[in-house]
Amino acid sequence: MEAAITIIEALEENKTIRVFDYCMNKLGESETNFTTSANPYKIAKLLAKLVSTNKILTHVDLSSNNFN
């Protein structure tokens, strides 16, 4: 989960990557303690911010992930 957060945060400054395929990574499924920094709500919020602010990305695939 921490790796996902790092990747998503890095993509906020993205100026070259147009397609982000992060499907079938089980985001949110392995974390049951919602007090940790890597909970599914934090990841979902980061993804929402990413897709609303990054104007370079043209395709984001997050299929087969579970955000509870």
C-alpha cells in the first residue's frame, strides 16, 4: 500500500506519462487497520486528486481494485 501511495503522489507532478494502468493490484484489500497511513480511503482520495489535477493523463485503469 505504501508503494501505491508513493506512485500516486509522484504522478501528481507527472508531465510525460499519459496512460496509468494500475489494475488488479488489490488496492484497499490488504489493509484492515484504517488508522494507518496507507488505508484505502487515503488512496482513494489521492487518486481522486490525481485525476482531477493531472491534465497529462489520458487513461487511468484501476479496475479490479477494492476501495471498500
